[in-house]
Amino acid sequence: MALTSPLQDDSINQAPLEIVSKLLSENTNLTTQEHENIIVAIAPLLENNHPPPDLCEFFCKHCRERPRSMVVIEVFTPVVQRILKHNMDFGKCPRLRLFTQEYILALNELNAGMEVVKKFIQSMHGPTGHCPHPRVLPNLVAVCLAAIYSCYEEFINSRDNSPSLKEIRNGCQQPCDRKPTLPLRLLHPSPDLVSQEATLSEARLKSVVVASSEIHVEVEHTSTAKPALTASTGNDSEPNLIDCLMVSPACSTMSIELGPQADRTLGCYVEILKLLSDYDDWRPSLASLLQPIPFPKEALAHEKFTKELKYVIQRFAEDPRQEVHSCLLSVRAGKDGWFQLYSPGGVACDDDGELFASMVHILMGSCYKTKKFLLSLAENKLGPCMLLALRGNQTMVEILCLMLEYNIIDNNDTQLQIISTLESTGVGKRMYEQLCDRQRELKELQRKGGPTRLTLPSKSTVSWLQSSVGPGGGKKVVRPPHWGAAASGGGEQDNVVLDRPAFPGGNRGAGNQTG
């Protein structure tokens, strides 16, 4: 009657679903075959309607108990597709999200496993290069995030004192005002104790073990701390990623082992995130959704999770679009970004800085070739940069040359180490010679009475600069053509001053050159 009624109203089809849902809640002793018969009978009503919450719970139970049932493929697939295409907010209907989550896990239990899941994702995207349904990606990401959180939920709920990301990253070297009476604590010594322990010749090993039915956690760290890391003790605010790239102690490790079911769930949904990152039209939105790092802290301390997620971050680092690779940085000051977590010394770095070099390369190629960015690298990542440069990484060679050119490094010994590093490889030697040639040309220009200070307007172009520094343009004030008469009054405040101070030039003859 509901299907053939000429009346057009939401309650026409929704009322029978509510009745079925109520009857199912009152009759819990139905057989599996009866379950399937009921699902097949109400399938036509679900073509244009979302299932009510109690019915979603019934569907979830069937997916968990009989994941290989044909009902899952034939009946649930169009229902889940409609949910992903039309749902606007899983927060208002969380059981719809749970049903979608259990449906995907049921697909993963089939013989083909992830191949079936991959075909389902492809069907949701469509055959064209652009997905016609804007809600599909946000809904899939919401399902993935909730499923990944559920893998660590028992561990999170088993202790109300889970460490913050800052504590994990800093190797638990910061003070904490939490009570030390709970079962698992990452205790933080006071600044005095840290300074005393830093002078010990042998590091003491501390370990804490927590076991539950699903999760086994082991935390190990040494008590040796660098004074540089304890200099900010007592300050609870996290530093800006670009201003200060925090370095966590390499000796600090935190390993998490999940149960078999949680491990399968984690592998399935991380693989879905990988599939989503392979679509060019979805990648900008996916990067934006993942930029605030929406995963629990326990997941970021799980080596298997960060290793699998590395593929997604690599896809972001390879994308030339600025709206994609800019999401590698923190969403705002005081928050952690993927650039920080996957840089050498970060909790997720396991490749000796290869992904870090890729991220630096793509960021330096867009709009992050700034003195501030180079200064942050010099203060916190100079060692890894020099090591990668010794391995012939051209991006890191360019970084070291820019540090010398912009006079980022003040210490003469460090400058000589950088020069020695550059001259140890062919590409580094060539780029350093080019830098010295530019410095010699600038010194020769100054010796002949040329300009000693170059001030550029904010909107100047390369062609205007070439004409202004040409013959006869060295000592007069030249203004770009887009400046009017009023520019002489207040235009000076928009100028950008480029200074090239001296740096040790080794045996290349650039030791006393200034710019």
C-alpha cells in the first residue's frame, strides 16, 4: 500500500519502516533466515528513505553476524550509496554512520576483501574525473575517522590520563599537573630533576605496560634530556610550527598493539584513505579535512598507523597545487601539522627524512621560500638537512645554499661545516660555486661605485628590475611604472630590502664579499 499510494508525503514510506523497526525490537528471537526475509521485504521502502535508528541497529547486527550474506551486497549496497550521497550530518544520525561503517567492514570480509571495497569506492566516485556528488567524500572521511577512533576506543577509555600529542612528541619531558594515582602515567620530572638527570653518564630505562582484552601498550623512554628542549619548561602553550619545529628525543618510543579485530578494522579504513587520496578531484578536500590532524593521540603513537598513513601524506607532498600541499603545515599557530610529525625527530618519521625532503621541496617551490621558514629549519633541522645534502638531495643542497646567501647561520664553524657539506657532493659543489660567482659579481659592482643597497617595491617585476639596474640606473631612484606621483610620499614603506651579508667562502674567494 505504501508503494502504490498516490499520496506524496515522507510519512507514507517512513511509517511502515517505523512499524517494522518497533516489531524487530520486540521480537529478538528471530532466526537468521527470518532476518533476511524481513530485510528483502522492506528493501523497496529503503530506495527513497533512510532507515530509522532501530532498523540501522538491526542492519549492523546482520552485517556483523553474517557479513557474507547476499543480502549485504544486494540490499544494503544501494541503501549505503544513498546515505553517502545525501546525508548532510552524521552527528544528527550517528547510527547511519555506524551502519555504513559495518557495511564496509562486511565487504572487507568477503573473499576478494579490499578489492570489493575498492570497487565500491570507485562506484561512489563515478567513472568521470570529477565526482558529481559533493557529499560523498566528507561522509566517507567521517566514517573512516570514526572507525579509526573505535580501534583505539577501549585503550582511550581504559585510562583517563592519555598523554597529549605535545607530551608524546617531547618524549614526556614537560611538567604535568595530572595526579599520579591512575594506572598509566607518563610522568614529567621537574626542571631541576631534568637538568640533573641530563648530566648523568648512563641513561636509565623506564617502561610502563598496560594490557587489556584488545590492546597492549608499552612506553619506553630514557631520562636523558637536552637542555634546549627544557628551556621552555613551564610554558603550556605550544610553539608555532614555522617559528619553531620541535624535536622529540630519538630515544623516546611508544608502541601500541591492537587486537585482531581492531587491527583488521584499522587496516581497512586506512586503505580507504589511501584510495581517496588517489583521486585528483578529492585530494584538495581530503587534505583540508585532514589538516587539523583529526586522529586520536594514541593513533599517532601507533607505528603501524603512521607508517600506513604515510602514503596519504606523500600524495599531498607530490601534488603541485598549493591548496593541497599547504595543508601539510599546521592549521594555525600552536597546533601540530603533518610537516612536523613526519620530519626527522617527529613521532611519525621512519624513513631518515625522505618524506621530509619531499615536503620541503614542494613547499619551497611555491610560496614558502622565506627567511622565516629557513630560520626555523636552521634552528631545528640543520643536522637532517646536512645529512640529506650529503646523500645528494638537491632540495637540501639548495636549502643550505640559501641559508648561506641569506646569512641565516651566525656561527662561523657551522657555516664552514655547511660549506664542507656542499663541497662533498657534485651538485652541492656546483651550486656553491654559482653562489660564490653571484657574490663576486655583486662585490665587483659595489667596487665600481654601484649600489650597496637594493630596495624593491612590493609590486615590481623582473623586467622593471632589469631596466632599473641597467647602464645609468645605479645611483638614481627608479620607480616602477605603476607608481603615481603619490608614491614618493608613502611608497617607501612597502619596499622589501634584500641584504646579502658576508659569509665564509672557503677557497672560492668569497670570504669578504658583502651584498
